[in-house]
Amino acid sequence: MAKLLGPDFISLQVRNLSASRAFYTEVLGLTEDTSFSAPNTVLFDSTTIPFALSEAKVNLDEAPHPGWGVALWIDCDNVNELHAKMEAAGATIIQQPYDGPFGRTFVF
């Protein structure tokens, strides 16, 4: 019987690929995987699960609540430093850093 191993790839559909690419590279510090090439898609060099952005394949403005019910946890070796960098860049911080069941966490 086939055994499900867990998530293997995560790709977020975004309204503005250029702005999203800039946020994930310049603010979050991810590096693009330049060995990957697909139209309207950016793949990042991530060490746990492959992570990508792509232009939306549906009209996100017509979705009543895009993203509701989805949580994306991003691993980081220095949560406080990333939080400060994101705050300085003007990112909306919903919850300040705290120690949670999965380690140091904040919500943006």
C-alpha cells in the first residue's frame, strides 16, 4: 500500500510576481534557484521543502477570502533578527515574537 510521506512542494499563487519575488528575496532573504526555469514562476533554494511563487492562475480578486485557513510556517535560524528586518521593511506584524510549541515564532 502506498504511504503518504507528507508535503513535497509548496507554491503560492500571487497577484504581483515581481513584488512578491522582491519581498521573499530582499526582506526574507531567500535565494532564487537559478537552475530552475518555468514561465511566470520563481523557485527558491530552500533546504526543507521546495518553495515557489507563481502568477495567479485564477482571479484572486474574485476569491471571497484568499488564503483563509492556510498557515505557512517558514524556518529561520534567528527569528528575532528576521522580525526586526521585516518590521523595518514595513511588513505588517500580526503577533510579536514569542516562544511557542514549535520554537520561537511570530506572525506576519
